[in-house]
Amino acid sequence: SVGLTEDQKEFQKVALDFAAKEMAPYMAEWDEKEIFPVETMRKAAQLGFGGVYVKPDVGGSGLSRLDTSIIFEALSTGCTSTTAYMSIHNMCVWMIDTFGNEEQRRRFCPSLCSMDKFASYCLTEPGSGSDAASLLTSAQRKGDTYVLNGSKAFISGGGDTDVYVVMCRTGGPGPKGISCLVLEKGTPGLSFGKKEKKVGWNSQPTRAVIFEDCVVPVGNRLGAEGQGFSIAMQGLNGGRINIASCSLGAAHASVLLTREHLTVRKQFGEPLANNQYLQFRLAEMATRLVAARLMVRNAARALQEGREDAAVLCSMAKLFATDECFLICNQALQMHGGYGYLKDYAVQQFVRDIRVHQILEGTNEVMRMIVARNLLQG
């Protein structure tokens, strides 16, 4: 909490307490039984965590991107998978709040901020992952409706959530032909694939979302026709900060678990904590964590201030933090020895849950492309 305001320290304390009492004791059970902890998330929403950076007039907390990063990092120490879903939900509500008209904001945001309803972000398709601008899901305009056909893949919350923010093609090829529609569960023609079996992130369901002649009112379009790709990318700038923050929380928890293990576990007649090699590895883990945290918070400030370099700083922060934090968690598992590989020990779940952070919200290879392109364009 060095460098934080008194308010930010208070947000952090509330989130850490919630993580310790309401999430950490159930993290392993949610993972093993693949439970989507709806009631726990609704309790979090009562603390203002359902619409952290959404405007207060529609039920949001109106906090900054830095405040949000601090909160998601703290929550992630209790359950990274659940917090990561909450970060995606928050991104969706922000998109509706920011790009929706007054009617849309008041129709969707209050119930999403309270988490009476949950949201999913629908961009990726079976044939378009990193090349998101090549998406094929189509929305044909017919009078005052769109008829939506296609499918989305790897959708967090898919099938269990109530609101779907969908990127679809209303025009020609490329990013300028993409628009953004908001669908509600129960829309005729909206269906879901099987629940995916995943290495981690098991406290949130992942399914394909399928559209077969879904009729969606034009009044459910966010922004203008052709603005969808821009909306999606602006959402992802914040999403990258959020996911990086979730990685920080997992790494922070793993450093603390390792410190405790080294103090308690004895080998060769003395605690592991007396071994200089392990001391140095622990020091490296803590150093990497602090460096990653500083990068994420710097990017969060840039995004909040609307700086020109915000997008590239978000990409750098996501790349660096998710790579480094995975290394920290993996090293923590190694330093637990055989115990680290047992599901009785939380460290293995942090490793499994944050591995996917290097893939989603734009793969880290795409982050490198964004940074390189920015540098080479001068």
C-alpha cells in the first residue's frame, strides 16, 4: 500500500478482508466442484465491487482505474478465478455505461452493478482469436431489428450469465464493419455449447455462445454502427489492467505461502528459511512482484488520465505482469517441493488459475506486437 491514498488503503483493506473471509476458505471447493459462486459475488457487489469504475448514477462506485486495480489485486488473493470473472463482468458494465445511451444505461447497469444479473464479453470466435477483426458473426439489419447468426468461443460465464455484450459484423470486412449489441439470456435463437473442462478458472463456467436467427432490437446496439471494434478494444485496455491485477494478487498470495512454508518446513536439521539459495529465490520473487505492480499501477493511471500512451502501457503491463507473476507462482510451487503439487496446498491452484492470463484479453504475443508497432511508428 506504499504510495496509496487513505481511501485506496481502505478499499484495499476491505477487499483483502473479503478475500480472506469469503473467498479463500472456499477457493479449493469452488475449483474442485466447478461452482460459480453467485452469492459470494453478490456479497462483493454490496461492497461496491460489481461496478467499480461505473458512474454512481446507475449504481456504480465511480472509482478510478488505479482504485480498481488495487481492489482486484486484493480480491485475487482469495480466489483468482472468481476475481477474474468479476473483472470481466466489470468491463462489460463499464462498456454499457460508457457507450450506451441513457435508456440503455438505466436499463442494464443497476442490476449488473448489484450483480443481481451477470454479464459476459463475446468477442472471440472459433476462427478468430488474436485476429479479432476477422470475426464472422453477422447481424443483418431488418427494420428496427438485427438478425444475429454465428458463434463465440471461450466465453467466461457463458450459459450462466444474463447479459451478453456481443461484437458482430454489420458491415464489410475488417474492424470498421463491426458493431456491438447487447443480448439478454432467453432471446430466441440464443444457445450455448457444453461446459468446457479447463486446467484452471474452474469457479467460472466457459462455453461457446451460439446465435441462430436471434432477433435483437436496434435499441440494444451500443454506439453507432461500425463502432463495435473500437468499443471492444477500449474495453480490453481496462481488461488488460484488470487481468494483470488478478495475476498480482495470485503472486502476492504465493509469496506469502512460500514464506510460511520455508519457515515451517525443515530439511537437513534446519528450516528451509536458513538456506541461502531459497532466501535469494524468495527475494527475486518479491522483487518481480513489486516491479510488476508498479507497471500495472502506472498503466492504470495513464488509462484514467486518457493519455496517448495508455494503450501501449496497458499492453506492456499485461505482458510483464502476467509473465512475471506466473513465474513467481510456479517458483512458489517448486519451493513447496512435493507438497506444492498436492491439491491440499493452494499454491498449485494459483499456478493453474493464472496460466491463462498470458493468453486471454489479447495473448502476450499480441501484446508484444502492439508494443513493437508503437515503437516502430515512432
